[in-house]
Amino acid sequence: MEYKDYYKVLGVERSASADEIKKAYRKLVRQYHPDVSKHKDADAKTKEINEAYDVLGDAEKRAAFDALGQGPRPGQGFQPPPDWGSQFDFGGAGGSDFFSDLFANIGRGGARRGGMGGAGGMGGMGGGFNTRGEDIHAAISIDLRDAYQGATRNVSLRVPQQDAQGRTGTRDKTLSVNIPKGVTPGQQLRLGGQGHPGTGGGAAGDLYLEIQLNPDARYRLEGAHVYQNVPVTPWEAALGAAISVPTPSGSIEVNVPAGSQGGRKLRLKGRGIPAAQAGDLYLVLDVVLPPATSDRARELYETMARDLAFNPRERTGA
């Protein structure tokens, strides 16, 4: 059987950590998934990526794979050691992958564990082989307000299907997805059984949706904390004022302390994204000067320049 170097498939070194392997896997899945990729071999590439992660993402399977060293020399098939089948129990991303072939060749019975990308198992009384369907990884974009309040979104996916004659093809499937409030960017929502269908009566895979936020110049996020720029007038900053500020959770009244400078942060505890550990909302003051486009405005600026005698560069030594 043909040896596959799963480290090369994922583009990582043999010394890569578990986190590095997972990061490389997620990047490649998003790049080559048939629902988003225009690569002509996207289906085969995705299957190979899932197969590689199914092995390298499991500590026991990875240890067994590493025991193979660099694999056979070019042109040689892989021959497992005599005691290979007595040590490890391998699942696979598909019936044709390297470890599934190995599993069949060593004639080992019993159930097989599942991993990311699909798992296999022995069938029922007839002894038929069944395979769990592959998981689907996709992204879903929401507004920041949706993270505060929750939302419902429709997601369209292209999934494989088989007709009565056994011919394979694809079909479009639309799902209504509930976005719970408190989600944060990078968080994944798991929809059990909504991945690719299994074969031979095997269970369907799962659908994993990674949360992404639509760009919004008004806000900046750090985890569940939200930063929002708030424009204020020079007199509001200097004298203090009560102002109304629109936020992702609705308008609120905020007191601007007297003597505030641009860049000052007003912390509103617990008003960030309402995650399990609620974040805070930071209002960053942005002092905006009125334009000197009228005679009256220029007169006021001239009066300030004369009477205040203020030099902001004194504190910088300029």
C-alpha cells in the first residue's frame, strides 16, 4: 500500500505541537473546502486533509504513525510490523485512506474510534463496514449587535448525495441556524449530524460554523471587551457633560468628567459582549474641534488664543 506523509499533507514539521497541527488543519480546511474553494481537486484535497488530521490530531495514532519513521523508500509499498495490529486502534477519514487500508490488511475486527473528519466502524449482524461522514467546517458572519442579542441566520451548503442507481452528485441544503447571544469571534457552533452523510449506514458528520464579525469602524474587540470611539466637543471635555451614546446594546446616558482629554477611556463594566464571562464596554473620548469657517468662530478662537495662553507642547519639552 502507498505510504502517505501526513505531516507534509498538513504542511507542518514532525516536531509540530498539537496546537500547530490543529491551526494548520483549520487553515487548510477553510482554504480547500468544496463549498468555498475553486480548486479543481477540492473534494479530494479536503478528504486528504481530514485523513491527515484524523491521525496527527490524536496522540495515540500520531505516536503509531511516528513509529513508521520516514516511511518506505520510493517505489516500495508499506508493510506493517507483525505486531502492528495488536497495539493500536485506528479510525480513518475515508475507506480509501492509508490507515483504513492498513486496518483492512491486518485483518483486525472490532469497532473503530471516530476523529475529526470521520470515523469508521463494523456494521451490524452482516459484518458490513460503515463509515461516519466527514465534518463540514465553514464560517458565518454576523454583526456585533447579533453577538449582543442573538440572531437567526440561514446557511446554504453543498453536500454530496447518491441516487437510486448509486450515482453520486451534490445538492444544496439550507439550514436555519440560531446564533446565541454572547458569541465571540473565533467561537465555533456545532450542529450535530449536519455534516456529510455516512456510508454503509454510518452516522452523518457534524457542521462546525466559526463566528466572524462583519467589519464596523465604530468598534474594536478584545475577546468579549468592546472599544468604541465617542466624539465630544472641547467644552464637553473641559467642563464635563452628560451625553447620550448609541452602543451595540442601545443608547445610554454617560457622564463625561470635567477636564477630560482625548483618548480617555470610560469603562462601563459588564456592557461588553454578554458571554459566559461578560466583557466591558470602553468608551474612548475623541475631542473634535469645531471648524473656524465663520467670522464668529474665528473670533472665538482668537479670544481663546489671547486669553487662555495655552501651549500644549510645553509638557513635551517642545
